[in-house]
Amino acid sequence: MKKILKWTGLVILFIILGLTVTVMARQHLTYSAPYPEIKASTDTAIIAKGRHIVLGPGHCVDCHSTIKNVDSVLKLGQDPILAGGNKFDLPFGKFFTRNLTPDKETGIGNLTDGEIARVLRYSVKKNGETVLPFMPFQNMSDDDLTAIVSYLRSLKPVKNNVPDHEYNAMGKVIKAFLIKPVKPTEPITATIKADTSANYGKHLVMAVANCNECHTKRNGIGDFVGKPLAGGTEFKEEGKPTLITPNLTPHPSGRIYGWSQETFIQRFRLGKLIPYSHMPWESFGRMTDNELKAIYNYLRTLEPVDTYGKKKS
């Protein structure tokens, strides 16, 4: 019996050692991905469009600026500094948002336009490693990417040495085996007409504002398992009530069923009503009426899904 226990212990030890070595060896995997043909522009209209995406529907400012009340800064005629540094304590480690200003040492100043665009479209960094899947902008149009890169290039360089991510043991396992580049899920359009159509609303919802990321239910590893935009994602924080993303489909059980277009727009103008809501209400409140009309029109085209799991017949 002692020999059996001894050999069992040795086998378990070798398995643990083997797994540890494998996990460590896979911490810096590199991937290849094309460079989008994106070139920054100095055209003021293109820069203004990029600014609107970053501060509005794209809500980049929510993570990449440490300013909590961006509107207060904008009212002074200033733009928030996008030097990163926000920390997110997650179950698999501590993570810090990056510096998006064109500082050559700590920001994007040493990256080409194509390298910046590749991070957004293919999730692959300059060194070939993948980024964490927190920026789901893979399906943005070329015009959108061009505008964003142009705006970021126009910013004042700010030096800010952001700490490296700190993966815990579970995080290292996840990084080794589960985190991989995310690429576009549909053909990329060079440009898309900005109007109030459902087609443009779909682009905003699925590629820019990324409502789908929270309002479609996922499983434990992040795969979509629910009907598109039917809600059901749970947000749990210690000491706070659990929030569940609402159903946005045109089913009677949906949150916005029966809302008029005007009511829908007005809700965004009211801003955050639940203090601990994860929705970037401040950024989304900067969307134009036409953008919100397009989103509303797109949501009305969705398959009606019962909040309780039954499809409308």
C-alpha cells in the first residue's frame, strides 16, 4: 500500500510539474495577423469623427481615462487625458488600461498606424502577443478605424508608465490555453453611411457601442449562448445587488417593449440612474439623436425573445 501511495504521489507531482512548465512556456505565445491598410489623417472632420467615437459610442474614454466625470471636463472645453492607468481587479489577476496618447516611451507613439489598427481589428500587439478580449471592435469599418487612429495621433503626448498586468495562478492558466486573438466575424466594409437606418444601427450596436457584449448571455468562458440581445448576463459585486442585463428584443417581456423612439432617446439623456450600473451611460449619452434613432430602429428588427426563454410564436 505504501508503494502504491508513493508512486501515486510521484505521478501526481510529475503531472503538476508538467502542467506548470507547460503553462509558463505558453505565457508569451505569438500570433500572425494582417495589418489593416489604415493611415492616420490630419483632416479635421475625420479627427472629429474619431473623437466622437472615442468619447461617445465607442466609450474608450471610460477605461482609458482616470477622470470619473468626463462631462465636467468637456464643459471646460478640454478633452480627457487618455493616458490609461485604470486598474481592474478580476478573479484572474490585476489589469491596467494602456496609455493611448502618442507618447513614444509609454504610449502609442512608437506604433505605426497599421499596428494600432491591428490591435483593434485582430487583437494582436506589435510583438505578436494577443491582447485581453476587452476591446470588441473587430468589425468596425475602415473609416471608423481611420478616424480613431487619427484622433489618437492628434492628442498631446502624455508620459504615464502603466504597470504590467499581474496574472494570478488561474489567470496564467487562462492566458496559456484560452486567450487567443479575436478576428472579424463578418466582411469588413470600407465605409458605412451614417443615417437613422436599421443597417447603421446594427453597425453601432454590434461593432462600435458593442451592446451585444453585455446584452447577449454568455457562458462561464465568455462564449455567447443566448439569443442576440435578449439579455441575461449577470453582474455580481460584493455588497451590491446582482444586476442582470435586460432583454432588448421587441418581445412583450423585453425592457423597451412599447417604448417610442422619443422615449428611447430620452432614457439615454437621463444618464446613469443605478449608481453601480456597468453600462457606460455618460459616453452613450453623447451619441447623437440620429445614432440613437438608428439603434432603436435596429432593435425593432430583432427576433422577439421571451425574457424567460420562450421564443415569441
